Amino acid sequence: LTYVYNLPIGRESYWGAILLASKVWDDQAVWNVDYCQILKDMVVEDVNELERVFLELIQFNINVQQSAYAKYYFDLRSIAEQHGLTLPIDTLDKKRAKKLEARSQNEEYDKLAEMVESGPVK
């Protein structure tokens, strides 16, 4: 949610946010080719371009502040409860929030370095 907050709303913005969020927050490596199984009408080059364009839209700032994460975390929990859904009970304490923020900063640095190595987007 935090990645698409001030972006133009469109299918590409949401897919770009989902793609990026899964890479930043998941402990398992996800390759863009894996998304082609979900996005049947896209080839890996399309997914790569989607990721590049999305990163440009957010100015390569994939860092998520603790306060933003906490806000969306509790908002989503409230929405789930209103609809009778349950979410995992993993609570967000200060230590876990700091760890998630550090992980997003490391991922931001890695993505920026990768983009510099690959050159400008055509």
C-alpha cells in the first residue's frame, strides 16, 4: 500500500507494487520469470520493464518507515476483522519493525546498484 499511495492508479502500479513488495519482504528469492506464471500475458522482459518503470515512479525509494508500516499493518488487520477474516498473530514489535526497515533499506541499495550497472532504461 505504501508503494502506491501517491501514484497514478492503474493495473501496472499495483502489479509493480506487489512485485517489489514480495521481493523486499519475503525471505525467499523470487525471480521475475516466476511472475510470468501468474501474469500469463506477460513474458519476463515485460515483467523486468514493469519493475524498472515502477522503481522509477517511486524514485527508487523502497524504504518503508516504521510508522507507515505500522499504520497499514493495523489498518489491514481492522479491515480483515470487519470481514470476519483472521490474520497471522505475528505482532509488530519495535525489534521486528527495525529489522523490516533495515531489510527494505538494504534492498533499496541493492536495487539501485543493479539499475546503475544495467544502464539507463530505454
